[in-house]
Amino acid sequence: MSAIAWIAAVSLAAWGFLLLGQGFFWRTDQRLPPREAPSPWPSVAVVVPARDEAEMLPVSLPSLLAQDYPGRAEIFLVDDSSTDGTGGLARELADRFGGLPLTVVSPPEPAPGWTGKLWALRHGIELAREDGPDYLLLTDADIAHEPDSLRELVAAARTNGLDLVSQMARLRVTTAWERLIVPAFVYFFAQLYPFRRVNKPGARTAAAAGGCVLLRTETAERARIPDSIRQAVIDDVSLARAVRAAGGRIWLGLAERVDSVRPYPALSDLWRMVARSAYAQLLHNPLLLMGTVAGLAVVYLAPPAGVYAGLSGGDTPAGLLGGAAWAVMAGTYVPVLRYYRQSLWLAPLLPFTALLYLLMTVDSAFRHYRGRGAAWKGRTYARPEAAPER
């Protein structure tokens, strides 16, 4: 066989493993577990870090204020040095819509060794703890919740004895670039951190989705959240790892009542979102970067290359092996596309999408070595974080 045929054979073998041996990552059946209404309902403090979020708050904050929660609940919005009137707008929305009580706090600039979002969370959590809540809901300022979202999260945590319940918010898919790239973001995340493994008690794999995390306050104190992860760029994975290391039970799944309202209309917007933390995921390690690039090329790019070799050059083995690998690849992508209610014709385009992610990852490394590092809302962090456990 030719070299391209052998590479296509390796790719097909890799897809056989990914299909059956990577925690069935491609399935989308990890939703909130069975739950019953607790009696009494525990108290909850909702902590929202917000930096220059005046555009998002009119859509997201009213959904939090309108939560239909039978117990005591309060919102703490941390206005992190915003320049667009985020804090004032939050107060106006609370006065207009009513609902859950809202407190707005403005912390000083981050202390050395802290990433901005976690510094904001620290101040929000400190303020919330004064009332002694049983749970903390950590949610981003661009996340909209259905009215029963908090109630269902708490019921799931209480019924199943979970210390952390996290839902991956359904991201917006409106523009052509969002349709091409956003479902793949969830697909690749699940491939790295299979939800079934995350949800298995005692498993080494730990992950969460930072936009929606319900955390037991007692466990947060035991895990020293957020101080123990203050340098983390990928804060959601680090948070889950710290909770699991402290003996807590964690759960991660796809959202049914939680949506991200932040638009990513252009490729450049999505590119920045991925490049912000891609190299941090690789621990800022050049060897891991080279291995990742090679792996993505073999797994995602070799199948269409094999098909091309078969059709244009008469390399039948390469064509058949590449076609089989491409078919398995596309098949594993179908459930995520259905979850996002997207055309299944996007499934065969996954190699192209993977190529874009490969380039974003390389660009993330270039940003790091140019001294730009990871960024959150205008702040740049070049310090590597601790390795996430898988």
C-alpha cells in the first residue's frame, strides 16, 4: 500500500477507538439526572462576574431575576471594572423587572497571581457567603436561564448527592460561521472530557462548563474555591478538578434550559474565543502542540486526503480506507448537529472545521510566545496554569 493508504488505515483505526473507547463522547444523552423536589428547598446565591457586559445584560439578567425558585435565592453581580455602565444597567434592570434581589459589587483591580474572572468570582462569593447559602450558582453574564433552571439544578444536586452540577449552555448558532464552528466546539470538548467519564464516581476525568455551575458551598470551602485555582485560564476544568480532589461528586451534561446569548457573527470572533485558551489546554508545551497538530492531521485530515488519492490517483486502498474513516467521523458528529438542530450536511465538513481549530491552536501558541497570552475582557495572562487532570 502507499504511504497515504497506511496513514488512512491509522486514521480508521483511531476512529474505531474514538467510536467505542472514548466514553461514547459523541452521544448527547447526558442531561440532568432524575430528580425530585427537596423539602425544604436550600438557599442559593447566584454569582455573576461581569466586565463590560452592557450589551448582554438586557437579555440575560432578566432571566435570572425571573427565576421561579421556591427557596431563598439572591443574585450578586460583580461589576469588574467595566467601562460601559454594566453595574448601573444591572441596577436599572432589577428595578424594572423585579424578581430575585440583586446586589452589585465592584472589586478592585486583580491582585497579582489572579486571573480576572476568578478575582471577580472571589469577591462575589465572599459577599454571598455572608448570608450562608447552601449552594452557589456561578453563571456568566451572557447566559440566559429558563424560569425553572435554578429549581431543576438544585433538585438534581439534592436528589443525587452531587456537589457540583454543571450544564454546557447551548451556544448561539445563527450565522454561517456559528453553524460551522460552534457545534464542533462542543464535540471537541466532549472528546477531550467525555461526559460519561466525568459523571462516573471516582473517575479521574474532571470537567465543568463555566457558564452554568451549581456548587455546594460547603464543598467550595473545602476545595478552597476560588483561591486554589486563582491562576487558571481554563477555570471551569480547574474548578471541577479541585472539587473532585476535595472528595466532591461532580456532574456535567448538555443544557436544556440554559442558553448563551453572546453572538459570534464573524470568523474572527470565534477564532479569538478558541485561541484565548487553546495553548493553555496544552500546558504551553511545544511538544504537546506538535503532537496535537500531528494527531489532528492524521485523525481529521487524512480521511479526505485518502479519498482524494483514490479518486484522482487511482489509489483504491487509500480511497476505501479514507472513505471509511470519513464516514465514521461524520457519523459521530451527527448527534451534536441534531442537538443544535443543524443540517446534517455539515457532518462531512468536519475535516474542514477541524483544520480551522488546528490553525486556531497554532495561533494560540503564537500569541503566547509573542507575549500576548490568554485574554479575558481586555486582560492578558501569560502565566501557565496547572495541568488539568483527565
